[in-house]
Amino acid sequence: RRVLPRRIMTVSTVYGDVRVKVTTMGAHSCFAPEHEDCATLARGKCVPILLVYESALAAVEKDTT
């Protein structure tokens, strides 16, 4: 098991801003939207949390390409 360096970036979605944890190992990066941000926005917009989560991942992909 390894501890990877992590940084936080913020992405804008149609539901609001979501913080995303970013870890990098070599050329591979992993992205994980903050659960609490997604849950708060989902409750506020009355949508499933998965929609907010997927929207955040799509925003990350758009920002990193």
C-alpha cells in the first residue's frame, strides 16, 4: 500500500462547484469528487447524488484535456 501525494481542485458543474481530490502515480491520475460537496448539492437541487458525482467527473475530464 502506498500513500500518494494528493491535491484538491475545484470544478464547476451545472449543480455548483465541487472539490475533487487528485492523485498522480507516474502518468496515471485518479480523480475523486468530494462526497460531502456532491451530497450537499444533490440535496439542494433535489437530484440523485450520482448525477452530481458524474457531472463533476465530466467537468474534470473537460478541464484536463
